[in-house]
Amino acid sequence: MADDYHALAPAKLNLVLEVLGPRPDGYHEIDTVFQEIALADRVTVSFGGADGVTVSGPYAAGTPCDATNLAWRAAEQLAARAGRTTAGLSIHLHKEIPPAGGLGGGASDAAAVLKLLAAAWPGVTPEMVRSVAEEIGSDEVFFLVGGTARGRGRGEVVTPLPSLPLHDVVLFIPAATIERKTAQMFAALDALPFEPGHATEKLASVLPGSVTPADLSNTFERVAWEIFPGLDRLRHAVEGRIAGPVRLAGAGPTLFWIGPPGKGRPVAAAAAGLDCTVVLTSTAAPR
């Protein structure tokens, strides 16, 4: 067994995200188009040292280093299925993706760890990996697939789609999020009529093709501007600077712009000085 295994854990966008209604299991039924982007954490799995999770990087703050970390939970559950132990297993996360930002960083880290452990531990099957991914959360299965894909169920029923062509992406990351973000967002939606699910079907049917923020939608935008303090003000400030719309990433609070290659740099420059971190990245290379 090699001592160290390394992988990138990419972030994602939801190009369209529709919440269709509550489910009997306590989750909500969604329909979404996931898109992998180039921004990524760096994940290292090591054996033979002190077991646990360590974190570095610009977004280390806010990332748990205890048993609640999704990457560690994934390792423990896969070890139990495979008859392995996590004693001496070390996971290091270099965080380039903001935690609780709507970009799926924690889920992606967990999926990366599952793939690395599958390479390190003989006898681990794809079925074991997928089963753990489904149990850990709603986005982990997408990160096993990557690229462009449709997510249904609570997000774990993933179907690959034709790859989105290369696009520039600009992220506008607020300084803070809120406690129990996702639970608050779903609770606010429960008070509103749910959506029919046509927008995701429409976008999925026209891929591959170029998109702009005007082509996209996110159910959570119906409640996000009131729930996240200052987010509506930031949205209007960004849109005023770039003379166009931005979208909410996942359950927020990150905002994003997407457009043709080469057009992202002036968009990022226009937002300089606003109360957010601006990150220029791109969609993942088409497969």
C-alpha cells in the first residue's frame, strides 16, 4: 500500500435547481442540472500516522476537523463495509472551496476520499462506494460521476448529460453564511407553492450548448434574498457593476456569473471592492 494518495475535489454549480416538494423520508424531491467547475480542494489520504482530519488553505476556517467532517464520515462508513480500520488513516484537506457556500465542497471532499480509499483498499467495490456516497449526503453521488449531470430524488439519482462547453465562471463569495443554512432554506420554501419541474427538463434537453445566467434558475432564490443578511444588497451591487444577472449557487450564499471563455476576467474586475471574495474560474473541461 502506498503511503499517500492524492486527488482534486472539484466544486459544482447547479445550473437549474428546482425543489418539487417534501418526501416521506424528511428530505425534499429535487430536479437539478449539476455542473462541475475547475475550482477544487486538494485531498490527501495517508496511512501509518495519526488518524483524523487536518485542514489548510484559504477556507480552512469553518471546516470541521472532527467526526462530523463528511470526508471522515465517508472513510468510517467505507471502512466498516470493507472490513477495514481507520486507525492510522489521515485525511488532509487543502480548502479552496468555501464551506457552506452552496458549491458542494464538503460533499466533493467526501467523494474524493471514497475514490482514494477504493484505490488503496483491495476488495472495495463500486457498489460499496456508491452506497456510502448515498448515505453520507445528497451531492456525493454527483461527485463520483462529475462533468454535467441531472440529479433527481434528493439529488442522489444522477444521470450524465452531454458536457457543457467550456465557460468562464465568476464566483462572488460573501464573508459569512448562516447556521443551519439548508434547513432554514427548505423550511422557508415549505411555506410557498412548489414548482412543477419543467425548467430542469428544458435545460437538459438542449445540452450541449452555451448558457448565460439568464438561461438558469434556482428555486432557493425565492427565499435567499430575505434569509441571508446583506445578500440581496450584494446581488444588486454585483448586477449593477456587471450590467447583467447573477445566480445563487446551490443553497447559497455564493453568487455566480457564467459566460463565454475570455469574458469572465472583466466581470471579475468590475466587482472589485465589493463586500465579497471574487474568484475567476471555469467549468470543467468537456469530457
